[in-house]
Amino acid sequence: MDRGSLKEFFEPSSVAVIGASGNPEKVGHMILKNIVDAGYAGQVFPVNPNIPEILGIRTYSSIEKIPVPVDLAVIVVPSTVVPRVMEECARKKVRAAIVISGGFREIGEHGLQLEKALLETARKASIRIIGPNCPGVNNPHFGLCATFGGFSRRPGFIAIITQSGSVGAAIQCWADREGIGISKCVGLGNKVDVNEIHLLQFLKDDNNTKVIALYLEGVTNGRAFMNAAAEVSKTKPIVALKGGMTKAGARAVFSHTSSLAGKSEIFEAALKQAGVIKANSLEELYDIAKAFAFLPLPKGSGVLIIESTGGAGVLAADMCEKFGLKLPEPDEHAKSKLRKILSRYCTFSNPFDLTTDAFNPSRFRSVIEENMENARFHGFIIILDGPIPGAAEEIKKASTETTKPILVSYLGGGKIELAETTKMHFMGIPVFPTPERAVIAFYALMRYSEYLRKASLITVS
């Protein structure tokens, strides 16, 4: 499948919202309003036979009454009406349709027959479908927010493919709040047509996407999925979280999207072979994707922890050992130079504890600079504790002087922590709320780097 075959979902020249509503509490109103408010530059056509206009935009009684071609139809009508609407879209020669409506295979046999009917019509007319039973599509880089609920209007580098609206909404809200943004978010729903394989292939060549965050409950075609993932992973990292890994979870998955969850051991082994980084929680999915969106890959497992608080450094060290990361000691030359500028109360080891010197943020940069040429250090984890104004600028300066990743954990800093964290995210420096989460993110970077080296896709100088 070529990339252009999905382009209308993300960059349509015109959109019809079929089932648009004048009631602000209805999904059909929310989606139309989101498209308008996001600054979509194309033509928008609400379809509702009962009212003359919505949000000041003229409505049409059916999509066939719209006087110009329509690239994308967003369908928000009862499931029993969707097959008829799809026939109208076929006569209108629509290229793509997002079926938001639920009430299909997830509710049983009657819904399954409705799903088969809409798919049969769509295939005859060469209409691609995302859904049904899905939250929609968001592309901030194009100003297209054809979705409802939590979303981000901030353009970024993380693409989200999700079989759960709540998972996609959570990641988008976190990314928006932290000033990171997303490249695209797609809710798969029942995957009657477009599935995770098609979207991986599409996103592989998307210049706005640096990392793909994937939440799945069931895989459409296991072998084809792994082949596609392995191909994409050669050039772009994929982070995956799988729902339904336990018996209880598998039962919940079936009631959610009528997907069949496979055996967890087989799935995990296949992910590893394909170079996909497995996340163990929703927080990990976001944290790891955030790290890949901004940081270079480490060339090994050696980490220097630079901290302003002993307890958090201990937690980071514990987590490093748990994941097999190494904590080499700084060499004597670096220690000697640092002793000339730092307090004698500092701990000149690993973790490197700046104690009260930490309130001068340039000290963090000094420690990084004196150790960045040490071949045993492949990355740095900075732990900030308490109010440290100016930390963002100093860490940014250090990051421009090295190709090694710098991950920051900031805690206990109150309003200054919030301000500095916001600045760092805008500067492209990912910040994590706990030392443990920073370590897990570094470990994911290291694993992907290791995969590429073993696959002879990158070299170590």
C-alpha cells in the first residue's frame, strides 16, 4: 500500500461531518467544532437535514447535496443508518471515511452484519475506512482535528496509533500540557479496513513523525504486522503497549472491540525480534516515546547520574542496576578539575551528588562537560530537586556540546520546577517526574540502539 492511499485521512482538501449536531453535548457537534477551532484551512460541510446551519456554517441534507467534491467523510450517525450513508458517500465518490459510530461487531451478530454491509459498499467504491467505533483522527501539522475528547493542537513528533480512545486522549493531553505535541493520532476502533499495519507503513515516510507510540488490543494479522514493524523499526522507533496480556484483560478486550488477544509470551518475543520497544504501562508508553522524539541514541549502557539530592540518586542507581545499566566512576582527571570549582561536600563518584552546589545550575553543566568525553559514559541522567532557576538554559548549553543523551528528572521544585520543566520541553529536553521513569526511558533508548547495531543498521565510532 502506498502512502498516498491514506493521505485523505490526514490532509483532505474538504471534510463532510455527517451527523453534525447543533447540540454542544453531542459528539457530532464536538467534532465539527474541533475541526473549525483547530484552524483547518479546507472546506467544511456539516450534514444535517433538520437545521439550516451549525456554528455559522451552512448545513446540507445529505453529502450528495454538497456542490463540490469531498475527500473525507466523518460519520457520526446511528449504526443502523451507517450502511445507507456509506452508499451516499460512494455515489459522491468520497475517498476516505472515518466512522465514529459504535454499535457494530462489538455488540454482537446484528452489529457484525451492519459492519459487513458498510464494508462491502466501501470496497466497491474504493473508499478507505477508519473505524467504526473509533474516536477519529488528529493531525495538528495540518490543522485537522476530526475527533472528540482529549486531543492536542500542538504539532510535535510523536505519532499515536491506538485501539483505545482513552489511551490516545491521555497521551495527547500529556503531550499538550508539557508543550511537546504530537504529529498524528489515529483511533483504530474495530479496524474493519485500515489497521495498524497500514498506518505503520504510512508513518514510516512521514517527515513529521520521529517515533510511533502504539496501543493494541488485538493484531489483525500477526505475521504481516511483525514484518511491517520490523521494516519500520529499521528507520523509526516503535514503542508498543499491548492490552489483554492477562486472562482478565483478554476478556475486557473482547467486550471492548471484539478483538482476540494472543498469548503474551509469543507477542513479546515477536516484538523484540522486530525491534519494537515494549512498554509495560501507559506512562512508559508516553515516557519512552517522549525520549525518542528528542534524544540521540546512546552507544552503550554507561550512565552518569548527576543529582542534587541523595535519595533520588539512590533510587536512580537501584533502577539502573535492575535494568543492567552500568554506573562507571568518573576518571581522576575529571575529578581533579571539578574539585577546583565545586564544594568539598560534593560526592565525586557515581551518582555525582552536588549537594548545595546544585542551586547553581551551571555546576550541572560543568560536571557534564568534564565527563562527556569519557568513553565509558554513554548518557547522563540529571536529577533536579528543589527550586533551581536557570537549570533549563544550563542543561540546554550542555546538550549542544555532546551527542550523548541527557535525560532530566525534576521533583520537589514547586512553581520553579513547573517553569523550568516547561522551558526544557520547549528546548527539546525531555523531563521525567521521577528518577525511575528517566532510567526506564534511557534503557529503552539503549535497547533500540543495541537492536540497530546488531542489525548492522548503525555503527559505533
